[in-house]
Amino acid sequence: MAVLPTPKQASKLANKQASHSASGVSLLPPSFQPSLPLAVAFSGGADSTALLLACVQQWPGQVRAIHIHHGLQAAADQFASHCQQLCDQLQVPLVQCHVNAKHAAGQSPEDAARRARYAALSDAVHTHPDLQGVKAIALAQHADDQVETLLLALSRGAGLPGLASMPAQWLRDGLQWHRPLLNLPGAHLRAYLEQAQVAWVEDPTNQDEQFTRNRIRAQLLPALDRAFPQFRDTFARSSAHAAEAQEILDELAAADLKGVLEDGLPRIKALQSLSPARQSLVLRHWLKVTHQTTPSTAQLTELLLQIAACTTRGHQLHLKVGRGHVRREGAVLAWVAEAGQ
């Protein structure tokens, strides 16, 4: 864990902030114009510390911080204490949220922690009095995170949604979500903090190469730097192309879904009239938009086979799909969540 600045360093930090602000130097791209006041998701690590500092310098007095305490590590209380001390020095209100990030059977720990984190951020903004008026949340993922996400998607055989990686901004739960650092490598953020003499905490799990993302960071990114020095930019362009293509497919899926629905449920005969590719597209869209679940490739393949086999009234259909089951109800399909979901 990095050491916090001394009071003398904190005073220098305030002066540096004023100097940087006056000169217009910032990590933030000109396109990042969030609603104010702005909340920053602040873990205490280098990336979120750099984002918090840049936002404070850009919009003094208009920034709030939210720290998610996952309770998964022995050092979690130290992380929280560090965040509180730094926010006190920066005169930034800090809201700390404790979450249960334990993963369910069949769910990855990383996915469980991510879902818990996003839900807690949204809930805090909507309910905590210190965050009143906040309509936007900034997250600190950067260019290396984007590359790691793309490589993870490729390693898992992902389709366009996975290859599109992380969007720079989106809407969810009535809030604007932003990732303004996606064009900057992690080393740039650390250099920024070192120059400003601002400390951060190091999460020990980031060095644990049993996690795929950490292996990518430790082994693949240095090799890519040597072989393709511009890989961050070129990978980002590929992800942008995938995102654009997926946007077009989403529009097609929405139109197809509207055409096959009967009382809010997909009609089997209408689905059968579509090509297998468009059936797959519309079913994924239906499950994602209506039921917030995603089928595996194997589940969707089996579902398409069962739909094709629904040529008589007596053919039954009941398949595990995503976090629930798709079943036949007469002429339509219905999805039922598993107990406890």
C-alpha cells in the first residue's frame, strides 16, 4: 500500500491542482462534459485516484466520491481508510458502501463483484443524501483495461457484444455512466500521480496470475507493446467497429421482436419464419432486454433446434436458458426465472 502524503505534501497538492487547473492541463478529454455534480467511483487504486484528482481539478467543489467496500480482502478496511483520508485532503465528500460480493454457484468472483459494485453505485446515487443532485458517474477504466477486455472476449469466443468491449458512455438506471480515460494507458495515469505526489493503494490480487485478466496484463501486454506499439489505438478501432455493427443488429433485432410478439411473448410460428441467424438475434435481444439474461451459445443452439421441432401442438419445450428456463406455452414462448433470481 502506498503511503499517504504528509500535510506539507497535501498543501503542495492543493497548489498543484490550482496551477494545473489554471494552465488547462488535464487527463480528461474535451468530449467529457458530464452533468454536475459528478460522482467518481473511487477504489483508492492508481486509476481511480488519477480520475478523481483530474475531476477535482476540472470541477472544484462539484465532485463526490463513492467507495465500494467489497469485504473480500483483509486489507479492505485499509483501502477504505486511505480513501477517506485522501478525500478529506481534497475536500471531496466521500460515501462508503458495504456490499456482499460473494459469488453464486457457477458465477465467477469477478462477475459477482462487478455486478455488486454497479448496483451499489447506482443505489448510492439514488438514495444517499450526500449525493443529491448527482446524475452522472465516472469510472476509471483505461486503455489497458479495454485491451484486456477485448482479449478476454476473444479467448472466450465472444460475439460482437464482447468484441465491442467497454463503451465510453451509456445510460442505466436513469444515470449517465462515463469512462473518460479509455484512450490513456495505465502507465500514463501512474506518471500523472507521481508528478502530483499523490499516493494510491495497490490491490495485492492484481499480481495474482491465477486470474486471466492479470495474466494478460503481466504477460501479453508487454509482448504486444514490443510487437505492435500502436496496439491500444488499433484494438480500440476494432472494438468501435464491432460496437457500430452491434448497434445496427440491435435495431434489426428490435424490429424483428416487435413483429413476432403476441401479448408480449414471442410467437413460435413467427420465429420459424425467420432465418436461423435472425431467430438467434431476436431471441438474444428478447432475453437481454426483457429478462436481463444472456444465453450461452450451446443453450441458444438447442433452443433454435427445439423451436424448429415445434411442428405439432403436443411438442413440449422446457430448456435452461441464462438464469432461468424457456418453455412453450401453446403458440408462444415464455421465460421463467430460477428461484432466488
